[in-house]
Amino acid sequence: MASARLVLADGAVFEGRAAGAPGHAEGEVVFNTSMTGYQEMLTDPSYAGQLLTLTYPLIGNYGVDGAVEESAAMQPRGLIVREIAPFASHPRASGSLGAFLAERGVVAIEGVDTRAVTRRIRRQGVMPGAITTAPAGEALERLRAMPAYDGVDWAARVSTARPREWPDGPAEPAFRVALIDGGVKRNIMRSLAARGCAVSVLPVDASADDALALRPDGVVWSPGPGDPRVRTAQVEEARRLIGTVPLFGICLGHQVIARALGADTFKLPFGHRGGNHPVRDERTGAVVVTAQNHGYAVDPEGLAASAEVSHVNLNDGTVEGIIMRDEPVMAIQYHAEASPGPLDSMGMFDRFVNLMRGERAP
């Protein structure tokens, strides 16, 4: 394999070997601490515009399986790993990770000291980077000309282009859900469908009127990539939805709803990306282990008096959930549809269904 390098915007260079598809990839460099789930991550729209570093040293040992993909496209611009397993060891595998990356056009690098990359990101914060076979100086010049990640409307880039129905819904749905797609994962639709919901997926720029025209029993605001501050129009539409229909926000949707309720948001130094984040339910005291993938968080300062923080991250105290006291509105920062624990957080979908049934307290 050809030699390649990861070049960071601060001038750091990490040598490795080219893997996956040939080419040059630039994006915001982030890391995920999960030991498994690489195919889910590669198809998670929340990684749009980023170079994904996986901290576990051996990636690809169980191969790839189309059944676990979270979207139809590869979402990160590039993948950074210590070692890609040369063959797959799983009865459901349809091929190796290396072949999958090449076939799907994902530029990757292996042989990198991912521990060193992770330490640098933890100390310096996320920053632009490039996977390249070109000289480091040339790559660095290109990085300095890149637009800032925070200023790009990534959610609009990954959202559905037109309204559509989730095809695997129940034959006789008990509820209809309008889902605003800022970068939704398929398992969110599966989780809703398993609870009797027919799901209508709307583009990220859908208005409150667009959602309400479907006569839904509830509205879900999905996860997705990018800075919630660029979603000013959607914050106003979320504000219009409050009080008209049960509302459930996940990740980016949580941030949009929080901003609609008067809170602010801010960028975390290196984000929360992994499957081992402990979250406490402030009402019950129960602690669950959650999967997370986000670079921004909610500042509860300014939160409306009608709302309260419902969940807190036990690692750093950041807000992980918000509810309204007198309206059927709930929002969580983490991914209830993902599976550490393995099913600790799935009950949040049940809480939303209960809201659609008319129960007020999530």
C-alpha cells in the first residue's frame, strides 16, 4: 500500500498507509471510542464533513453487513484507524471492511498511532485535517483555505430531498409520526415502527405547517450534523410546534428544541462520541449507559421556566435531556436507538408513545 499521512491544521503530521478508496479527504477530525459499530458510524449522517478516528486498534474483524447501515450513503469524508483487519470473521459478513471502503469511495488511512491523534484532539480540540498522499505542506495549505466546519449547513446536505414514507411501518399503525430529517438514522424509524408508528419523513427545512398538514399524533426532530446555531429557521418552526402536538427531539433535534425554549448551545472541545457515556435521569435517579455522537451541547442558561433539565451527563455535567412541565415535549442529547447496555435507552421511545397517548409526564 502507498504511504499516506494525516495532516492536522495545527501542523501535526501522522504517517501511515493509504487504505480504502484512492484520493484526498479533508474534514473536521473527531474520534469515537466505541469498540464496535464501525459500519453504523460510516453510514451515520451526523459524521458528514468529518474525518472519523476510531480509537480501538483493530477495526473490521467482523466485516460488513448491509443490514446494519444507518443510511444509504457513506457519511464521513475519511476514516483513520490503527489497523484494518484483512479478512472478516462473521457468518453474516458480506465482505471485508477494506473492500467496502474502496467500493463505497471512502478515503482511509491505517498504520496511524490513533492514541496520539486522540490525545492531541483531546488537548487541542477538534480541528480540520486531511488524509493525503501529497506532501504535508501542500495539504496544510489546502486546510487553511477550507471553510469553517461550524459555518456549513451540514444538516441540509444530508436531509431527505423530498417527503417520503418509511417503508417498513406497521400494517395497522396506531400512530402517525412526522419526522423532520436533519440527518436521521434508520434505527430511529425502526424503533418508532416497532411501537406501532407510521413515519412520514420530511426535509430539514419543513415548516410547522408542513408537519401539521400530515395530521400527526407526534413530531420527531431527528439527529444530524453541524452547529445548531445555523438552524435559526427551524428553531422558530419548533417553537410554533410546541403546544400543538407531542414533540420529541434527539441530538440535533434536542438542541433545536432547547434553543426554541430559550437555551443557548455551545461547541464542546472534542465532543461526545462513543458507547460508554453515563447519563442520569434527574427525576428517577436511574443511570443508563448511552451511545453518543455530537460536537455541540446545550447551555441551560435562559431555559424557559416552563421547562427543566431532565437528564445529565455524569462525565462532565452537560445537559442530556429537557422536558416541559405542562406540554408534551421531551428531548434527549444521546441516541436512544443505539445499543450500549444493550437496550438501556429504548424506553425513551416508549415515553414518547405515552405522550402521544395523552400522558403528560415523560
